[in-house]
Amino acid sequence: MTKQSIPAVVQQTVELDDGCVIEFESPKGSKWLESVVSFRYESTRGLASFTARKQVVRGIGYWYGSRKVAGKLHKKYISKVEDMTIAKLEQVAEWLNNPPVADKTTKAVAEVAEAVADKTTKVVADKTTKVVAEVAEAVVDSRLDALEARLQVLEELLGKFRA
């Protein structure tokens, strides 16, 4: 089974199935754009090509560009169907050729934040344990004092009873 090719926008034109070539930014180009769900865009500035896909949400078509870079799929919003232009496609081509990468500083900050969160959790847990232990000790001491007082009363009564 061969992979089905998708239409391509090259040098601001689209070649239709019948061999006819139309300008992308023309009434015929707009009509063609409404009829397809995806196409390959080849940049006029020699940037790597990407796939544009239409997603329909509540009856409105939105175009997104996507390209795999270093094994990771990057996706960027292009425009609504009616607002699509070569300029917007070029902006997305530029972005997809230089997708944002988490730099070393961002990674270091995330690691420090995680370490601080872990330490904070440990400190809070330790303090909570200490407070619970102190409260439990106070309750036990209070009950022990009450029992000792009752024992003293019972011993006094026993002494009076024996006398």
C-alpha cells in the first residue's frame, strides 16, 4: 500500500489534480483551500517544508502547521480559513524551522523549583509530625494527671473506709 500524497503549495501556487495551476492567494485558491483538509507548504525562502492541517471547531476551520524536529512534533496555529495568506504560512515556516527549545537556564530553574518544593514538603511534614507529637503528649499528660488525681481521691476514701 503506497502512501497517498497530499497537495502542495509551491512558489505561491497550487497544482490541481487536473494539472491546472492556480495562485494560492486568489479566489480559486481560496475555494481550493476550503475544499482540502491538509497540504504541504514549501517556503518561498528555502525553509524546510511543513504540513498544514485544517481543524474544524464549531463549524469554523482553523489551520495549523506542523513539522517534526529532532523527533518531536511541533505545531503552530496559522489562521482561520478565510484569513490564510502566504505571509502567514512563511511566519509559521520560520517558527517551525526554529521552534522554541527549553534552554539550560529554564531546566536549571525547574530543577531548583522541584528541589525547593521537595524540601518544603519535608519541612512541613516534619513540623506537622512534631506538633502532632506535642499535642498527643499534652493530651496524655493531662489524662495522666486526671487519673493520678482520681487515684489519690480513691486512696483517701479507702483510708477513711479502713479507719
